Amino acid sequence: MRVVIVGAGQVGSSIAADLADTHEVIVVDCDSERTEELNYSFDVLGVTGDGTSVATLEEAGIEETDMVIASTDDDETNIVVCSTVKAISDAFTIARVKNTEYLRTWERSARAFGVDFMVCTNLLAAESIVRMIGLPAARDVDPFAGGQVQMAEFEVDADSPVANQTVAEADRFDSLTFVAILRNGCVEIARGETVINADDRVIVIGSPESVQQFARSVEPDESPGTAEEVVIVGGSEIGYHVARLLEDRGFKPRLVEQDGDRARNLAERLPNTVVMESDATDIEFLEREHVGDADVVVSTLDSDEKNLLVSLLAARMGVERTIAIIDTSEYVDLFETVGVDVGVSPRGVVAEEISRFTREGDAENVALIESDKAEVLEIEVDDESILAGRPIEESARDLPNGVVIGAITREREFIAPRGDTVPQVGDHVVVFADIDVVDDVAPLL
């Protein structure tokens, strides 16, 4: 597939790197240094120019292009890029936006703005955060099969009851499958005899109830799904959406915003959120409001450094878990090393979503593990699938190493995959695949 990416910032560069091995990629940007750097760093063609210009798009070969991804940091520019592309070609268009109003308009009118698919950075980041709230130790959570299946990644601390247990000992759940262990940057398929070490990250696939139960076994002192006290620091658009989504789930969060006008506006829009006007780095305020008693503090301020500071202050005061927005994707590992429990990069989230969309093919849904370590795919079984009408233990012999069947749904009912389970045509199967074999296994399924 021929893909043109307009915008060579963090998002565009990340998408280009992700697609370069399997697609013909052209990156357009006004900054010649960025396009030249991408030319040298990846197997892509850089074109210097304005992505809203017909001449620039024609130079990039728009007439032969299958997909255009508009990923600059300006919403309006991305929309104009897509509109221009639609005026001169039949390419499929994807626009990245921050303002949810554009997303709402697009959702109400098919292909509005000339955009075939729209991703909203702020909303995606907020949804990612909310999925993790209430699951102790969860670093990532992705839904499949209309929410009937969850994939979750958990970090195991040294004092966790499952630390030093084998997978067989930790697996006490009928509708849960241990699929992999992330250890020292490597992926290891989970076997019954595999020992779960401290600092390992365990990836499981199962029903939402079983994932909740496993979360409780990882952190037995916590109660998944019942975090009573959530404090959001920063009334940014991401902070607002986190509060709104939590309200939808029955939470009554508290939100700290320093700007008076913004605080009043948020108070009017969030009826079940206590909005407090204050500087969240004020120790006296934090102590007076008993922020240290919170189950989770989510920091969504406008700078990475401020979010790091708030997270460290919250942890020092006794907050059980901190989640911070980190705008610079390269800082995520660093911030998590120095004390942030979970770092969420909005640019990374949206880059993953767009890359996921381009990878889907016949898959109903795809989740990326650690961006490039593995993939979890949801496949609808058809007549040509290697799984159709065969016991899993039999079809598994024809699959490459590094593949695990994690869950099956049939007519909206969850089925735990076992060796003698026989997938039928029309079933939805959720499969874990190591990145080295995903291109080989996808056509088989």
C-alpha cells in the first residue's frame, strides 16, 4: 500500500517508522530538516512542502496513493489536507484532531470534511486513562469483541502474591488466558511452567470479570473497579474528558484547575465532579484537601515537567497510584523509572491508533503491545481459516511459534479456549502474536 503522511512531527515520524517495512511511505513536511532526517532514518521518501498545496501533493504522487494520513499539530490544517486530497484523488483519508467538536461533527455526517477516518488525540488519551483506573497494576487495557473480551497488561511488584509463582499456580480463572510475559524488553510466551518474576509484565486475555479477578490477585489490597477517590490535576481537554468519562461510570472525581474562568466553566459542564480552583503544586492545599488519601491521581497539566512534579508529590503524600500525561513520547520510560506509575503519551496513543487502523486488513481489531513487541488481533473465522472446524490443539501445530489463542466469542457468548475447543465459522477469535510472526499468522487465521 502507498501511504502519504503529512506532518513529520512525533506522530507522523512514529507512524512512518511503523509502516516503512511493509508499505511504500512518503512523508510531507514544510521543514526540510525533518524530511531529510526521515530519509536517512527510515526507508521512506521525504517531500518538503505544504501538505495543503495541490502541487506538493502531486509531487508526492497523490494520484497513485492509497491512503493519506494528516498528522500535523494543527487540526484545521489536517482537515484541509484531507479535503484537498479528496478533491484531486480517491485516496482514503485519515485526520488527526485534538478538538472533539470536529470529531462530533464528523461522526454526525458521513465523510464530513472529506475525512474517511478521524482520530481525536485528547479523547483517545482520556479513554486510555479511564480504562486503567480501577485495575490495580494495569499498564494497558484494550477491549475486543464489543467489550466481551479484554486484553490487559499488568506489572508485577516484588511484594505481589503472584511474584515467583508459575503461570500454572497463578492461573485460577476459568475464563482467563495467560498469553505472554514481557521481561527485560523481550516477549516470552507464557507456559504453565513459566515463573512470574518481580518486575515482569504479564499479558492476559479474558472476560472482563476474569481480568478484574486477576487484577485483584496481583494487588489483593486493592478493589478493582471500585476506586473511590480519583483526583485529576489540570483542567485541560484531556482532564475534562477523563472527568466526564469517569462520571459516566458512576465516579465522583475531584478536579484541580488553577485558572478561575476555566474552573468555573468545568464546574458547569461536570455536575458530578468537585472542581477546585488552586495550584496543584501547593503543598498546603494538597494536605488540606487530603489528596494523599486518593486512590489515583491523574495529572493532565500542560507541561511534562509539571506532570512529573505533581505525580512525585502525590506519591510522596501516599497516593496509591499516579497516572501522568507525557507529551514527549521519549520521556515515558524515564518518568516511569523515576516515580510515575503509568505515563500516557497522547501522541503515542494516536500514532498507535492510526498504525493499528492501517494494519487491520481482515482483522476486526488490533492492539499493539509496547508499540512494536507483539500484536493482539481479533479475527472473524471464515471457511478458509486454519481454525475453522478443528480443535485448537490440532490447528496450533500448523501455526508458527509465538502465537496464542486468547479468547473466543460465539453469538456474543464468551468461550474459554482449550485444546479441545473447536472454533466455528463466524466465531470471533482474539489471538496474541509475537511481532516476528504476525505477518505470517494473519493470513492463516
